[in-house]
Amino acid sequence: LSIGPGRTNFKKKPVIIIVIGMAGTGKTTLMHRLVCDMQATNKRGYVVNLDPAVMTLPFGANIDIRDTVRYKDVMKEYGLGPNGGILTSLNLFATKFDEVVSVIERRADQLDYVLVDTPGQIEIFTWSASGAIVTEAFASTFPTVVAYVVDTPRSTSPITFMSNMLYACSILYKTRLPLVLTFNKVDVAKHEFAIEWMQDFDTFQTALESDKSYSATYTRSLSLALDEFYKNLRSVGISAVSGTGVNMFFEAIEASTSDYMETYRADL
Ligand code: GTP
């Protein structure tokens, strides 16, 4: 494994990659791809599954919330629906999260990356106290990066794209961690349009002008505000299915980690 030059001064610690994305964006498929790639390239990885409701995983998880909490039992016990059951399961697991961190710390010098899969319903992780506890527990101990997964084919309309970027922006502000915009499914739709829209304000405006609705006017002002957000991000196009872009994904993770560590977390 080649690690970025910025990280060579730090004690050897794995980079935690928290994979966040809306339902169906391909988080689990991406995790599987990353696990396979790490095995093929001798990167030493560890996998944490935080989705209590997932039926089957295509990869083995080293730490799995389902081994500790059964979300269907939680639903019955507390009289909850599926989302309440998942949220409460994550809350229960979060109370023991220091143990998860300790397990990883004990293996720290033998690991390059820890991949963390989050629940399918994005807000259960991003807008919950337990999501914040888990994120902070990782970030205070290890270099931690968020991979925000975007369903590229479903983001080709300028307004949908803008909504998705606003969501990514809110995650950046909530977690205060480096974020890699991970445009998935580029085998179906290439992500060049997104890069262009993020780099060239006028191109995005032209795309918006084809939509005369109220929200297009609103989006114009929002896109100005997001300009600053784009400048502080790394973006990568990937196909979890074909494997295109995996190398660039790891490069973006390393570069984001180095920047962040040098600027904010020299203590790690
Ligand atoms: P939830 O856990 O339900 O939120 O889903 P997820 O975000 O984990 O997505 P999942 O990995 O289950 O993928 C959703 C669908 O997208 C599946 O049908 C995948 O086969 C498909 N998919 C994922 N990645 C890719 C990709 O890179 N290309 C294509 N063409 N399809 C993909």
C-alpha cells in the first residue's frame, strides 16, 4: 500500500471510511467492491456493518451490529415500526461503541482501512444522536473520512443534482469531516456533467435555464452558496459493479485524509 506523503509523519492508524448515501445508491455494492479490491491489492481492511436491518451482506463483516442487537426484537419490545426499530437498535449499539473503537485500536497497526456501512435510510445515521456518537468516537481516535455515495444516473437533472449536493453539504457540516463525493454507477451514466456543473457556475446556470419552475429560480441562489462547498471537496466517479474508478477512490480518500490531518488533527 502506498500512503500519501502527508500521512507519513503520523503514527500508523487505519483510515476509517464511513459510507453514507441515500437508499439504493449502491452503498453495499460499493463496500463489496472495496473489500474485493483491498484483498486483490494487499490493503489490509476491516469491515463494520452498522445496518441492523440488512438481510444478507455480500462480504464478511468483522464487526456487525446484528451480532449484538436484533432489530425485530427491538421493534417488538418497544412497540416500534421498522424505522424506529433501526434507530433504537443503533442507539443501543452506540452505547457500547467504545468497545468497537477499542477492538480496532488493538489492531490499528495491522490495518490500512476500516470500511463502515451505514443504514439504508440515510437520516437514521446522519440525523440521530447515535450517528453523531459513532462518528465522533471514530474521528477522535482515527483519521476518518465520509464517502458520500451519489446515484449518478438519478442525479442528471440540475434540480435533483442540487438537492443531492445540499444534502451532502449538510452532512459535511454535521460531521465536520472530509467528504469524498462518490459518484456511483458511472457504467450507466458518466459523472462528467457533475464535475462540469461543480467547476463552472455558468454551465450549471445554463442547465437550470431549461427549467422555468419556481424551484429553478431558487436553485440559482442556492448554487451560488454551494460554490464554496464544492471547492473543499474531492469527487470521484466509480462503478461498484464494474470496478472502474476504485483506484481513484482510494487516492481521493488518502488525499482528503492528508489535508484534514495536517490542518486539523495533527494529534492523531
Ligand atoms: P440500501 O441498503 O437499500 O439503501 O441500498 P444500497 O445503497 O446499499 O444499494 P445496493 O448496494 O443494494 O444497490 C442498489 C442497486 O443498485 C442494486 O440493484 C445494485 O445492483 C445497483 N448498483 C449498485 N452499484 C451499481 C453500479 O455501480 N452500477 C450499476 N449499474 N448498478 C449498481
